[in-house]
Amino acid sequence: MKLLCTSIVALLLSVNASAALLTPEGAGEKIEKISLSTGATANVEGEAIKLTSVGAGLRAKKVVFVNVKVYVGQLFVASPESFKKADAEALGSLKDQKAVAVQMHFVRDVDAENVQKSFKEALKVNKIDTEDSSVKQFLDSVSKGGEAKEGKALTVVGAHLKDGSEAILYETTNGNVSEIKGSTGLIEKIFSIWLGKPSDDGVAQLKKSFLK
């Protein structure tokens, strides 16, 4: 029985390098020489969900008084008409989205420790309990996912599932996917990293780009 339970847990947190979480559709703008799409299809538990790009921008971070370019982020939602671009309403409006995604195209290598540290700082700024079971699983997936490689993308998808639960899917720049399931509110907790209270000026500028 113990072996069976372990197998089930491993399946829920499975690594799947055979299918990308997002399939880009349509030619959009270019930022930092990265070609973005106007939309994408998210692959969530065998279901294809159409997403529309609602914003994109550069995430930079100040290091020793110098702004270092980190990644170009793009935000996708399933129902753009329900997504609110007001600063204080954007995060809360995700409850009306069947699925939402942030894709980060890295313009420099960033090790896994610093990717996780950046996400963890943002969660703490938004008063999210990083020891909460589902949040901790997400951060563990980031840590185990390895470095974010220049020229490749990290993807985070949030989806409302048919059983009423919520899921976060995390795809590394190597194409490995982890799925974390949780109760209502999990999507808002994780996406507060980008749409909640900004953890630094670079995130604030990225959020502004998403919502313009």
C-alpha cells in the first residue's frame, strides 16, 4: 500500500518532457529580440484550452546599482473579456479564468536557487504562507527544476479543474512539467508573484506592462 501511495504521488507530481504546456499561436510583438505570440493553447490534463495574450514586458532586477535584464514575461488568459486590467483588480479577476499562464523567456542564465528565491520573496511580500502544502510543492518544483537557461522559457499555468480544485503546472526550460493540485485560491496565491504587490521595481514594471 505504501508503495502504491508513493506511486500515486509521483504521478501527480509527474515529470513529462514529451509535450509542451503551451503551444504558441499567431505572430505578436518582439521584445528584446524575442518573438512573442498573440495566443497559445494550454495542455491541461489532456484538455486543450485556448489562451489569449493580454500583455508582455521585460523583467529586470537591480544588482549593485545596475538593472540586469532577466526575462521577457508574457501573460495569457482564457477569457480576456473577464480579465480586469486595473492594478488592484487583476489578481482577483483570475477566479473567472478557466486557465491563466505566465511564460518567461530568459535572456540570461539564472540558477534554480535564485529563481526560487525571487518567487519566494514575491510570495512573502504578498503575505502568502510559503509553508502551505501546495505553495511549498510549487517552490520545491522550482528548486528541483534546475537553472533557467538563456534563450529558453519557463512556463507557469494555473487551471480550474472540473472537480472544483485548482492546479498549477510548472514547466522548466528543459521541458519537464510538474503538476501541483490544491484548493480554491491556489492560482491567486502563485500568480501574486506577477499580479500582486510587486516585490521590487523590476516586477512592478513587468506588472505595469501586463496591465497597460
